[in-house]
Amino acid sequence: MAVMRKAGVTCCVIFFALLGPMLWAEQAGMAGSQSQETAEQRSERLQWWNAARFGMFVHWGVYSVTGGEYKGKMPTNSAEWMMNKARIPIADYKTENVDKFNPTEFDAKAFVELAKEAGMKYLVITAKHHDGFAMFHSKCSPYNVVDATPFGRDIMKELADACAEQGIRFGFYYSQCQDWHHPGGMGNSWDKTIERVSFDEYVREKAVPEAKQLLTDYGPISIFWWDTPREMSKEAFESLHGVTALQPGIITNDRLGKNSPGDYKTFERNIPRLAPAGQDWEVCMPISGSWGYKKSDTNFKSASTLIRNLADIASKGGNYLLNVSPTGEGTLLPEAVDRLKAIGRWMKTNSESIYGTTASPLGRLAWGRCTKKEVGDGTILYLHVFDWPEDGELLVPGLKSQIEQAYLMADSTALETRRQDSGIVVALPARAPDSINSVVVLKVRGALDIEAGLAMPNEEGSLVLSADVAYIHNNEGADQARVQHQEDTPNIGYWTDENAWVEWSFQVDRPGQYEIIAELAVEQDSSRFLVDLPDQQGLVEVASTGGYGNYVHRSLGKFSIDKAGKCSLRIKPDKGHWQPINLRKLVLKKQ
């Protein structure tokens, strides 16, 4: 039952996007003097990265010798975690992997050439992963690829040189907290032969010296990619954080420490449905199932999925860091090579619609995605058409601007356009130039004129607000509530953080009273949350439905909406009385 009270809340929602650059500059995400940089200086420093949109991630280590296999078994998780998941003693890991690592077919020049052919603008590789093994000639530890393996070559140096020669930006991944070999590193709880020392000693003896070496001896380093932040002393954090000042202009991710946002937010494996407000961001994702080479991993994503992922991420203003996994011989599997070449073929024709673009100004597009460039006094819209319309008419919903020119990117074929109430219609040929993603170019004169596409009432005056059109307000560093699918129906799940909340924007044309009905599932005894509408709030308690897969319809009470126009509705957990819920949709039923 809803308890109603007036709260003086208005329809408009104030976001913090305008504060973003200022907050980022004030927090500990920039090395050395970068913490004092202006918003303009920061924008200039990240300009190349934001223009690149596409990079290669490389997970490679001595585990590739066995392809993640230990004693005839394949531990769960990705191959680079095999030492941890199989609880392999340090001595055995050395015998089975380190002592046998000899990738004689590795060719740094050819490797970088493939990344370049795929259209990638930067490359980030694991200089040291959690197993503690340095894939470079570490000066502070003999546990490295030059001194401890038959290969005896500095892989990082060869790749750094090849990237410099071919105009690819180069970056290092470094696991700063987890180290399953050093007695002070975190993560190894199984090898009882370790004579423990403090984590701070590990940082002083190994992590900081190795990071300094990587940022000193390998030429220009564009990115330093920290991983798996853990609690650490102020001294350890500051010594690690400060080391990146050795490379002016370097860019860092958000995984050094729990309170260190770095320069951009990292999404692992999954593409966010909505871009994080006011932040630069990147999706890192393996081309198959495992990050590191795993013999049993045959789950390669299709070229179609990868190309559409790239367009999807770019359409939201993010970067795509696509991971590959060299084998113990130093080469990529044919499946990975084929897919990189396929992306490259698409990029050869369509890269203009990816490089240097910004997020789509349009709402949801049923047929694909959109990227944008501002040029002179106009705008170019790149329409990424995944689903070619059978009737030959492509509707760009909400677009009211004057179209100066329209054509296919594939062959510059001119296209006719016309304006109607719902937007601009582009007349297309019967056949798509590309079966995966055909790009239509619209050149717009003057400022963009776009009418936002909000949820509208049906003929009965009711509105349906589904999970996949909600904006989820997650807290930085917390578990992320997100849209998932059960039985092909989207729902907001993993909502464990009582500080996270969700919001819908919609259009009201009939002011009056509405009953709000939720389709949801609750596992625990009860969950309490606030329903927040213009000028009123309702505190709602929902009893258990019998499990997270058992959805029921529950009335959240009756609310009055007094004015026609744009409105918003928010669901906020009642702190201290919140139990996670799965929420499929809200229906506002006109009374």
C-alpha cells in the first residue's frame, strides 16, 4: 500500500554531467601535474583516444604454453586465472609453464600489422598479469620472459618498437595488487611455501620499480591500464599513482584504487545500455570466451557481432578495446585472424563513421545505430543500418533538420529524403550494400533540430515504461544494477545497491489520476522503496513473490499528474529496508 505525501518535487531532473570534467580533475585520477589541469587541457590530452574509438587488448602470458590446462583438467574461468583456479603451487607453475615458454613463431611486426589492418588505433598488452610473471626484461625480478624462459626475448620491447614504426599508440596492462608469485602480493592463499611479507614491501620492491621501468625504457607509452583494485595503504597508493607522471600525457583507466577514477570508466565484457553521464568510457571484451589463450575455448564472436558492437559502442560515445589471445607459439588462432580481417574490410569502407565521431543525438533506433560529427556550421549523421528496411524507407525518428545531402558510404550513391511529422524518411535501394552494417550518410545544414522520442500514452491513456528504456543511476565503484533478459523479456536486475535508483522519462497528454502497476519479483520477505513523481511521493512495501523468477503484478498506488508534457518517474530504495528486486516494467493506468 502506498503512503502519499507532498514533496515539492518538480518534473525536471538535474544531472551532473556539467560537473564531470571538474570532478575528474579534482579526484586522484590524473598523475602528477595532471591533477591541476583544466577541462580544456584534459580534453586535449584525451583527444586522440576519443577519436580512436577502437583498440586491441592482448592477454598473453606463460599460461599459453598449456592453454589453461593443468594435470589433464581445464580450470574454470579464463586461462590467465589457471594458477589461481587450479591452486597450482609456484614451483609447479614454473615447471609446467615458465620453463617451457618458447613462442618462436611470434613476429611483433606482423602482429601489429594485423591490428592496423583491423582498423585499431592503439594496443594494450599484459606486461604482468596476476601470476606475477613479467613479459618484459624486469630489472628487479628474475621472474621474467628474458631471464626465466627458453625464449629469452623482451616481448614488450619488440611490440613497443613495432607500434612506434607503424603509428599505433602503445600501452601496458599491469596487475598492481594481485601477484601470486611475490610473497607480498595479493591473491595467493593456497601455496603454503610462501614466506609472507607486507603488501607495502611488494609495492616498494616490485610493483613500483617495474611500473617505472615500463614507463622509462619502452619509448612513448600512451596508456597505463591498471587492474583489480584492492584496499591498500596511502603510501602504496600514492607511490603507484605517482609513477605515471613519468610519461606526460599518459591516459589511465579506473582500476588503480577504489577511489581513483582515472581518466575513463571501464566496462568489462558488457556494453552499457546507456552511456555513463559526463564520463569518458571504454568496453573491454575478449574476441572469444577467455581473455588468455585457452585450448577448450572455441566460443568466438562472429564478425557481424564484433562490427555491430563497434558501431553500438561508438554510437554511445565509447571506445571498444577488443582482446585477442596469442598461443604458446606466439600466433593467433585462425578464427581470431579471420574476424580481425573481416572488421578491417568493413573499416576500410566505413571507418569515417567510427573515427572521430561522438554519441548519437537520436533516440532508440529500431534499425541500427547512429554516430555523429560536427563539421563547420553543420553536422554529419552516420546511420548504421543493421536491419535494411524491406519497403526501402528508412525513418530517422524525431529529426526535423534540413538535409543538405544524403548518400551511401559504400559507393556514394545519392539518396532522396523527405520530411514527415515523425521525422526524416530516407529512400533506400532494394539491396543493402553490406549485410552486416550499411552506413547511410546525412549531411545536415545548421544546428540539429531533434524532437525527443519519449514514451507516449496508448489510446486508453495508459503508459508502459519497460525496463530497457529506464535510466539506471548507479554509484561509481558499486555493484552495477543493469538490464538483463529472462525468457527474452528485459528486466532491471542485480539491484543490490540501495543507493542505486532508476528513472523513466515520458510524455503525458492527459493530466489526471493514474494507478501505477509494477511487474516485479522479490525473493526476500519484503522490499521497500519510494515512488517519486512530480510533487508527490509514495512509500511502497512489496512482499516476497517467492523468488526472482516469479513475477507478479503489484499496485504501487494512485498518483495525480496535473500537467501535460514531459514528466519523469523514479524508483528509489528506502535505505535500511531494501531487498533486491527484479523489475520488468511499470504501467501507468489512466483512472
